[in-house]
Amino acid sequence: MTVDFKSEVLKRKDDLKADLFTLLAIPSVRDDEKVTEAAPFGPGPLAAMKKFLEIAERDGFTTRNVDNYVGVLEYGEGEQTLGIFAHMDVVPAGSGWESDPFTPEIRDGKIYARGASDDKGPTVAAYYALKILKDLQVPLSKKIRFVIGTDEESGWGDMDYYFTKEAKPDFGFSPDAEFPIINGEKGNTSEILIFDGANQGEFTLHTFKGGLRENMVPESAKASFSGNLSFADLEEDFEAFKIAHSVGGALAEIKAGEFEIEVVGKSAHGASPQTGVNGATYLARFLRTYHFAGNAKKFLEVAGHFLYQDHYANKIGAAFEDAKMGKLTMNAGIFNFDEADGGEITLNFRFPKGTDALTIKEGLTKTLSAYIVKVKQGERTQAPHYVPEDDELVATLLQVYEDHTGEKGYEQIIGGGTFGRLMERGVAYGAMFPGYTDTMHQANEFIVEADLYRAAVIYADAIYRLAR
């Protein structure tokens, strides 16, 4: 059967965009303070997942809600199942937006909103690709299962629960990364550095806070401290620091000798920390020049020296590189210090084959033993994942990409973790095209409207070829 997928997508582009805008308007950020038995990750992700299922039911799909953890729609029959895994949850909006992050708008051909590119835009493109096959009753020999997650940006608790209820598909993809394909993903683990809090000296650090999620580069960080220094001298130092390091920030005197300070850098996805400017490490870099003592000094030394501009963990004893999968990367994602309760710094590592979470933890413990109380392992660790380039899944998806773009496909290995790795024969596929500006996890996140439709065309043909 021959189908003009481009024509079919363009016929539905207004409906596609309308459904996407509906989903983008839902602030589907995980909220642990509002978790209930009925809303395992808070009301936002659940509302977005339910709305997606409502759209699918409107279009005649068979759907099911798996205990408010995961939404599922299925189409077709067959002994094998093709899985498509996407997600409705998004990272916090953060600051620096030029428009309301949950009021989608189009500017210069780009759709701006939190989730536009990660992952609501690609999800809707893949959904409409499947809808086209259903609308046209294209004959298929495999079952297609479209799974909508609600906790991809945090702990993947949605999928941990889901796979206690249903078996994994035989193969598939996640529309949550880049074209031509992502057939390799580094491992993922987090380590938490624990500090004591009480500190006394010429300067006292009361609080230090930065970062929203371990998989986001902290755009900004704030601290409160006391010290025997005039506001004028402190302000002069800070202004010189901001100019020298090309960062923003603000300084205020709460009362004589007590100050609040903020440094503003640039957010980025935690899988590519080198593309951001970590406001927390820059703030610590500035404060460590003053005469703090005790545990405050240790905290600032780790944050402002060992972690400052060290995206590959060279200074903290965890660096590693594999010839195929590349270098280990480290994102210092969350910073908290309180003079009464102590401090924590959460580090997120994306590591290639050849090393592991235990080796990373041992390296941190050895290097930082004089500064920290201990290293605590994060809740979740994922091993590196790779599907060979000659696998039929990879070969087919690359061929579809080549046929629709005229460009040679090639394999890619990334530090990001996608739902593609949930399946042994699973990959990530689109929706970003080569040369695209990646704004995932950043302010002013967008997806190019024309690319959204291009991706839907590729997805439709890909699903058809994989399932026919």
C-alpha cells in the first residue's frame, strides 16, 4: 500500500497543533508535596496523561489508564508488539522566559512552551502518525502499543510500576531525542555529597540553595551570609566578578554585616552540562574567596573548586572515557546548605560502558573525604544501553530518515536517557533534526512548527515499515 504521508500530515496539521496546545497548557511538573494514592506524581502529570487518553478516545483508539501511572493506547493485532514510549511530564519552568511557559505561543515559526520539544511536541507528532495509519486502515501485521509516561523527568517510577503489570514490547522507539537516531545511551546515576553544617569564622554561611532537578544545570543560586565587610566593598568585588565571568546576579544587605546574594548563569539539560553556566558553582566560586571556616569552607571549596567548570569529573576522581561511547559527564544539579541542618550536593553522572556507579562513588569518596561526611548513592542507576547499527530496527529507521530527508543516516550515542532504553531493542528517534537548537530543560523551550510536521511524516512511515 502506498501512502503520501506528507499530504496526510498536512491535512491534519491544524488539529495536530490544537491538540498540542491543549497539552502544553497543562503544567505537568511532578509535585511531591501533592502526591496522593490517586496522583502518584502529583496532579499535573496525571492531568496531562488523562487529557492525552481523552484525545485518543475521541479518535476511536482503545485506551487504558494503568492506575494513574501510565496511559496506554493500542492499535492493530499481531504476535509481535511495536512499542512507542513517550511522556507527558515536564521539568520545572524555571526563570528567564519571555512568555508564560504554560501558555503556548508561536513566534517566528516556533512554538514556545515548556514541553514543546521535551516531550509533548514529539509525542503528538508520533500520535498523529499512528492516527493516520488508523484513519486510512493501513494493513499491519504487528500490534502497536503507545505508552504515555508521567515520571520520565524524575525517577521513572511510572515505568517501574507499569512493567509489574504488563510485559515489555518486542522492540520500539521513543520520540524524545534526535534524528537520524539515538541507538546508544550512556548509563545514568546520581551521587549525593553530604556535609556538616555548623560553621564559624570571620564569615558565616547561613544558607546556600541552587538547582531544581539533578538533570538540569542550575541557572541560578542564592546564599545568605554574614561577615565583617562593608556593603560597598562587597558590591565592588561582586561587580568585578560578574564582569570577569559573564554572569548576572544581585546583592542585598539585609542588615549591617548580613547579606543575600544571587548569581544567574544559564540552564541546560543535565546530559550536556558543558552547554550551560552553573550558577551555583559560580556563586560558590565567588564566596570561597572570603574567610569562611569549618564546614562552610568545605562546602564552598567543593562547589566552587572541585565542581566549578569540571563537566567531566576530572577533579573529583571519576573521569572515564570509552572509545565508542565517549566521556563520562557530570552535572552538579542540586545544592542545599543550612548552618543548622548541614548540606547536600547532588551530582548526576552519564557514564559510558567500562565504569559503573560503585566505581564513581569510590572515586568521589577517596578524593573528597576531607571535605564531606559521606557519599550517598542516588535512588536509581541505569546501565549503558546500545542497539547495534546493523539491527533491523536501527537499519529500518535510518532508511526512513534518509528517504524523507535525502541525508545519510548515522548512529548516535548520547548522555541523555530516554524511554527507548526500556526495551532491549529500543532506540530514541527524533524529533530534533540535525542543526537544531536544543532548548530542552531551558528557558524559552521551543519546537519549530514545520519540523513538527516533518517529524510526523517520518514517524508515520517508520511505524508503517516496522509494523507491516
